[in-house]
Amino acid sequence: MTDCIFCKIIAGNIPCAKIYEDDATLAFLDIGPCSDGHTLVIPKKHYETLDQCDPETMAAVGETLTNVALALVNALDIHGYNVVCNNGSQAGQEVPHLHFHIIPCKGNQKCVKLASQGQYAPGQMENIRKTIADALAR
């Protein structure tokens, strides 16, 4: 994708603070960090969202996520971290290239908090479960 900033970073046209790179993935520090060590992990192949990504690439991304998270824990002496993946602009995705944020938390700091949680109406949970399960079965 010629207009994708992450594709330009992968191609070496835009610099980044690279932490890790292999044939399928790249990990680098976020330029607008939520906390020290806030890292992005991306596939080198362009996918806009998680649901578009092939299983082999996701396996490589998962391995990089695990290794980088462990390195952050060891290097920065953190006791927790959030892994966040926004998919689509409505979900807060700002760069249309699949990416995962690893956000270190220090001390009692809570980096990411889920929006307020609601409850299902009677029978609603089962209806939604069945709809999703049926879609998976196709």
C-alpha cells in the first residue's frame, strides 16, 4: 500500500525506533506512547484488520507479541501490560494497517480500562451466541 505509513516504515522510507524484526513482523516504539516502552507489533504484509489476516501471518505476529512482551517485562521491570488491537475506525484504529499495541504498566498504573460493562437481557446472550456460532460453522 503506497499511502500506508506502516508500509513505508517497513520499506525503510520512514525511520522507526526498531525493537525487533524478522521476515514476517516488525516491532517498534510508538511515537505517541501511553507509557515508556509502548511498542507496536505489525505484520510486514499489509492487512487492514485482524479478520483479513491469514493464519500463518497471525501465528508469526503472535510469536513476536509474546517475545516482545517478555522483553518489555524483563527490560523495564514492569508488572503488567495491555495488548490492544483496534480494528476499524469506529474501534479507534488510526492507521489502516493491522497492528497491536503492547502498553507497559508500572506500579499501580492502569493503562487501559474497558468501557463500562453492561448486561444481557434474558435470552439475549443465547441468541447472540447462536448467531456467532452459526457464522463460524459456515
